[in-house]
Amino acid sequence: MPPTVRHRPPRHPEVALWLFAASQLAVLGLWWAGGWRLGLPALALSHLTMVWGTLRPGSALFSPVLRRLPTREPVVWLTIDDGPSDDTEAMLDLLDAHAAKATFFVVAERARARPELLAQIVRRGHGVGHHSASHPSAAFWRLGPAAMRREIVEADRTLRELLPGYRLLWFRAVVGMANPFVARWLKRCGLARVAWSARGYDAVAAEPGRVVARVERDLAPGAIVLMHEGAGHGRSVETMAALLGRLGVLGYRCVLPEASE
């Protein structure tokens, strides 16, 4: 049986911002009472906490995030980011050949451009997740409320239009970074954040053996494995083939989790 995980969209997305506002009032109080020797370190600590919560992939400071599956069975959740792409069909063929299942975290603009690939992912028994509207990898971490709304809410609408009746559950932040404005829109769309526990940096590393070795270092029952398609180095399919082969040798199965409320 696939592992069951709790589907947890943010319930109180405004809490982080209110806590930050409260921390700034506390900083002012410390500055008033003790001068800059107390106020300045408190100010720096409060801002560094916000920066850390934003830039650290998988941080749960601003919203719940799933990092691994609750199981002791030799299974992993294979996730493939950044499609659809020219690699999608070859990826699907590889997954079929290895009797493996995966969730494709897709970019809505790319999905709208290639709806037949999106439909094929679902038709062949795999999952679809939300990975933003346009994948602004250099800017996603610093987007304000309006821009974040476009990246999440409008993309959610696009994916649901392209996959009528499909239950869209999961969201992956671009580069894994989620600032305080992400949670509000995830709540509106009923999406839960998914991070990862094993990755090989395959989006930038062109050597399949090195990627697989990095993934293997963090493999454990219930690992969420981050992979990509359409990487600029052109070896995503080759790398996926190497990974699936190694997972088979190690006795791991790639499954899709069941979601519970």
C-alpha cells in the first residue's frame, strides 16, 4: 500500500506576518529601554530569522511543508520539476519500463503550451503538482503579494482548466524558497507545500553518476526525491535512467502517496 500523508494547506497564513510585526514592536521596546546595544542585535536577529525562513529550502517557518513520507517501507516519492518539456515523453517511457510512478511538478505556462503532455502524464498513471506560473527562479523568493498571487492562483486556475476533474493537491516553491506571502494563496487554492529530502542537483550537474551518488547519500524509506526534466545540459533523461536503475538495485520502489485530510 502507498504511504498515506496528511494534506495540509496553510490554515493561518497571516500568523507569520503578525509575529514579525510583534517582533518589531519588541525590538523598539528593547531599543528604548537599552539603546542600540540591545536594540541592534534584536533587530538583526528578527530580520535574519525571516531571511532564513525564506531562503532555506524546506523551511516551515511560514507554512507547513512535507519533507518525507511517513513509512519504513523501501519506497520513495519521485518528483520531477520544471516540465512539460521535450523530455517528458521519454521520462514517461522510462517510468513505465521500471514500473515506477512519479509526480510531475509542472510550470503552468509550459503546460498551457503543451497540454497533450500534461494529459499524457495523468493518463499514464502519474501525478501532477503545481510549480508556479512562470518559474521565476531568480525572483520567486522576493515576490510581493500581487506577484505571488499571479504565480500561484492564476497558475492554479490554468492547471485546473487543462485537467478538468483532476484533484490538484501539491505545490512546490520555485527553488524551494517560500516567503511570507506564499501561504495566503496556497490556502485559497487548497494546496499543500512539498519539499524534498534527497536531491542530486541534476538541473545543473551534467554527470549522471555524480547526480545518482548524491541522491543515494540521502536515500531512506519515505524519501522525497527531487529531479528535473528539460535541463540545459541535455542529459536529464540519461540521468533519470541511471537513477531508476540504481533505485531498482537498492530495492526501492517509486510510489505516489495517498492524501488524507
